[in-house]
Amino acid sequence: VTGGTINNFVLLGKTIEFLQSPEAPMWYGILIAVLFLLSDLLLRSACVNQCWVISGNTSIKTRGALRSMIFSKLLRVRETMVDVGSTVTLMNNDVLRIFDAVVQGEQVLSTPLIILLTLFVLLRTVGLSALSGFVVMLLAIPIQTKIGRRTGQIRNRAVRITEERSRLMSEILRGIR
């Protein structure tokens, strides 16, 4: 991922140099444009896709293992001790959160490194004006944090409603029997 991103910034520097020198040949500009396309299309896309495939496979295996553990535990527990609502929540929402954590874990670990490398290359390529974009990115973090917290609150409320609905349906089905 980082290689494709850094290549684009290096090519950006070459593009700026090409545009500032009137005697540069046209084929050089076309070569830079083709390298931009290939770098973004092939290198970065291939790396990003490979990361998603690896994390997706790992998360699917983790989800399967967790569901298997929950099922084997449920088979050993008496029926009166099991609450259907919490079991459904455990099987769906909690396992899904772990699934998402495994999928997104690679990004959580690699993002600070990518940001620092990108900032370094941008400072070398563009100069101090790259810091203005970095400051805007830093200013956006509190907004993203608020949105994330609000999303978490809504998700937790939905989980409570789902548990209550599952519990009520379980009681109704037991009453029908």
C-alpha cells in the first residue's frame, strides 16, 4: 500500500518538474502519465486487494471458530439457562464486531506509518505547503471521533432492541407450546 502511495508522490514531483521546464520533451510527460496510471492501477491496487484478501480470510476463519465455540458451549448448557436473545446477539453482533476488528486491524496498525511516510515524501516533494494538508487532516480527527461515537451509540441501542425482541419472541413461542 505504502509503495504505491509513495510512487505517486515521487511521480507528482516529476510532473511538477516537467511542467516547470519548457524544454522537456513531450514523451517524458506522457511517460510520467503512464507511470502514474500503472503505479496506481497495478501496484497500489494489487497491494490493497492482497491486504483485504488476507484480512478477509483471517476474519472468516475467526468468525467460524467463534461460532463453533458458541455452538459447542450451547450444546452443553441446559435449555433453561440459555436466553435466546443474548445468544442471538452473541452469534450475530458480537461475532460481527470481532470480524470487523480483524478486517480493519491491518489498517489500524499500518495507517500511522503510511501517514508519516506520506508526510515525509510530500515535504520533500512539495515543500512546507504539504503541512497545510496535514493540519487539515488533524483537524478532521475530532469530527470523525464524534461521528464514530454516535454510530456506536446507535448500534448499542439497536442491539438492546434486538435482544428485547428476541426475548419476547422466545416467550411467545414458549407460550404457544
